[in-house]
Amino acid sequence: MIKKFIPYYKPHQKLFWSDMFFAVLSAVVTLIIPLMVRRITSDYILRPADEALRLILWMAAGMLILIGLEAFCNFFTAYWGHIMGARMEYSMREELFHHYQQLSFSFYDNQKVGQLMSRIGNDLFDIAELAHHGPEDLFISAIKLIGSLIIMAGVNWKLAVVALLILPPMILYAGYCNTKMRTAFKQNRVQMGNFNAGMEDNLSGIRVVKSFANEAEEGKKFKVLNDNLLNAKRYAYRCMGQFHSGLGAFTTFITVAVIVAGAILISQKQLLATDLITFLLYINNFTEPVRKLINFTEQFQNGATAFGRFREMMDVEVEIKDLPGAVQPPRFEGSVTFDGVSFHYPEHEKTVLSHVSLDVKPGEYVALVGESGAGKSTLCSLIPRFYEVSDGAIRIDGQDIRGYTLKGLRDQIGVVQQDVYLFAGTVMENIRYGRPDATDEEIIEAAKKANAHSFIENLPNGYHTDIGQRGVKLSGGQKQRLSIARVFLKNPPILIFDEATSALDNESERVVQESLEKLAENRTTFVIAHRLSTIRNAERILVLTEEGIAEEGSHAQLMEKNGIYAELYNMQFS
């Protein structure tokens, strides 16, 4: 883990070493000041009054300069050290975000949004804190601990031995608590991710909750999540309490042991009182690093656990990516060929599609029908490589789609889905998502083609109306027309309509269907149909079953066959 963590410091080497330099300088200053105090108490105060005053004032001036230097060093490490940590956090967040963007639908099928949010939010903050404080605290602690021990041994080796003898049991105790804390903090992270996922699920579905008056049921689910999080935190804090109280007791015990041993040595004329004062000043320098290491251990547990989760996510393989030698495609003519295509989801053995072969000509309008689970959406999701075929190949204009870059491929395929996702923002921003460099005039033209212009004009601020999270301020038909406007703006040669009208009322369906037909003109179009009335005029209808394409033909031909399609049609209109 450390080997994987260190490279993140590389872009910030100058800042890192500057931070370490001033941290070390600050530690050295704290070691020098007690020596200056010892010189005053053991030498200067014994000299004649005038000379003693002059020397003490000079020494005081020197200590003031050192105090100012220490203050500057502490400011530098506190400010620029945190800036370094924040920059590392920025880089990791960017890296993780781009990794999220590359992961396939298969990955997101098995993930909770709250867990993913936790990894890119809270986890990375803890990593940044460790990146800054970790090396700094270790450097300072090592210098203070070793430096004060050497000076203490120079003052009186017997007292130094007394202090040193208490360190081994302290270290053993810290190691024991450290192991428990690692487990506790890891569990804490998991429960925090589950809590975030539950909250995201609840807030996203708040309208469903209220429509079923299930606030009490949601309260029960929330209580389970909240209790689990509290129990995880309770165990983590108990481990922390044992760690802090034990180490605090050890550090106090060192001070008490030194005072008792020093008193005995003074009574036996083996130690001067001024040396005991100096020794006690260094005891703080000796125990403070231990306190820092206490904080560091807690911080390390947080940061190491968070970095482990970060690496766990970064190590998730990107299943679908540009293959070596992938090229940017020219504008597609629109022929699509399925050549013995089979598919099954990575986590399931069951085959969804088995040896499907299909030729679609440029500009052809093809409808896919069949019962739920037959693989209609899956078949269409394979064309833009949202999923990767398990066997066989899909070709566009005769070229295997895996030979194209993902961006080049998806730029030329438009998808209109049943579950429309609109981003928080204005109408214009959402339509512009189809082509970010489009002008306002092009956006308005796309909206007109999608039969959306008239209702947009009647909104409070027209195209600049904020539509809320997921377009909550719009009706289903309005949202669907905005999604169609996005595809008009994109202007792709290949279209996929995934049950785009099945959730709409009759009036909205009529308007949206008109927009879809206008959009499909002169484009290769795949329509996944739930309402069979919407595809009666399709040039070609494919009936999918678990065994593959069972029937094919126009509406009239399939009705004449009196097979699966006729049964589905009659069932729907009976």
C-alpha cells in the first residue's frame, strides 16, 4: 500500500521537502530552547548581577528569535502542508472520477451510488490528511524523541534509563490497540457507505415514499442503517478510548517516574536541582512525540483504510475500452450486422442472447418485441458497447465495432430511453448536453423538431427555466421531448428507442411518437416496443425469445402467421 501511495507525492516534491524542512527546523528549535534555559539556571544566575543581567537578556533575545522562527515554521507546515494534501486529494479525486466514467454498465449494475460517493468524498479527505500530517508527524516525532533522549542522557543517564524503560510496554500496548482500531475503522467505513447509499435511495425516491404513505417503513429502514452506523462508531471509539487513555497514562507515568527518581538522586547528591528542571523540560519533548504518534496512529488508520478503499476501486478493471489500434470512424452510413452474437452478464452463467444473427440496412426501421427478459434492451445495448459481446461480433458498415474508438462509436448512436434522465439546471443546458458546442439557435431548432419549443416558450423563463433535480418540474411527456431534442441536436445516423413512450399517457404518447418518427427519418432505427400499436407501421418487426429471433416480418405478415407476435398483439388489445 505504501509503495502505491508514495508516487502521489511526486508532482509535489518541492512542496513536500519544503514542508519537511520547516517541520524539522521547528523540532530542532524546541530542542535548543531548554538548553538555553539550562545555561541560564546553571551558569548565568551564579555570575555577578550586572553580567548576569546582560547575559540573561541576550539569551532572552535569542529565545524570542527562536520562538518567532518556530511560529513561522509552524505556519508554513500548517498552511502549505495542507495545500499539498489538498492538491493530492484533488489529483486522486480526478483520477477516481475519470475511472468511474470508464467503468461499464456491468459494474454499475452491482453498485450503490452512496458507496461510490463515500469513496470519492470522505475517503479522499482522510487520505489528504494522512498525506500531509503522516510524514510530518513522523519526522518531527523521530527528531524530538531521539534528540531529547540524547540530551537527557547527557544531563543524567540514570534518569534517561528510567524514562526509556517505560517505552517498550508503551509500544506493545499501542501495537495491540492499533490492530483492533484497523478492523474497527474499516467496518466504520463500510457502514458509512451503506448509510449514504440508503439515504441516496430514500431521497431519490421520496415521491414514491409519499405516494404510498410509507414514511414509517422508511423510518424503520433508516433506523437499521443508523443503528449499524452507531454500533460501528461505538466500537471504533471504544478502541480509540482504550488507545488514548492507555497511552496518556503511560506518558504521565514517565513524568512521575522521572520526578521520583530525580528526587532520590538529588537527595543522594547525584543530581543538581537545575538538571532536574532541564530534564523535566525535555520530558515534554520526549512525551509529546508519543502523543503525536497517538494522533498519527488514529489518522493512519483512517487514511490507510480510505486509501485501501480507493485502491480497491481503482483496481476494478475497465472491461470496455478502446482496443489497441482503434480508429475514429467516419460518419456511418448505418448498416448494422449481428454475426452469431451471444451474451451473458459476467456474474451470471445464464445466456441472455444466443448466436443471434441479423442484418439491418442503412436507414431501416426495425422494431424489437417480446416478453420481458427476452434480451431486447440487451441486444440494443451491445451496439454502442454499453456491454461487450460474449461471443460473435457486431459490425457497422462492415467494420467490427471493437475496431472503433468508444467515443467515435457512441458519438454516432443516439439513445432515447423510457427512464429519461435530465440533469439539474436549465432547459437549454439539458438540450445542449446532446452537443456541448451547439449554439443557442441550434438548440432552439432541435427543440422545434422535437415538438418541445411551444411548451418551453410557456415556461416561466423559457429556455432558461430551471427544471429541478431529474427534471422534476416537468411532466413525463415534456421530459421525453427534451431527451429527443438532445438526440436531434446530436444528429446521429443510428438511433435506439428503448420503450420511449411506454410510460406516457395517450396524448403525450401521440406527441412524442410524432417526434420520434420525425427523428427516425433517414436514420437506421432500432425500436424496443412495449405498446405494439406504436410499431404497426415498422418496416421490419423482430420477435425475440430466450432462444433468439423467433419471428420476423411486417405487422401484417406476422399477424397472418398467427404465431408469438399475433398472440402478444391480441393479448394487448383484447
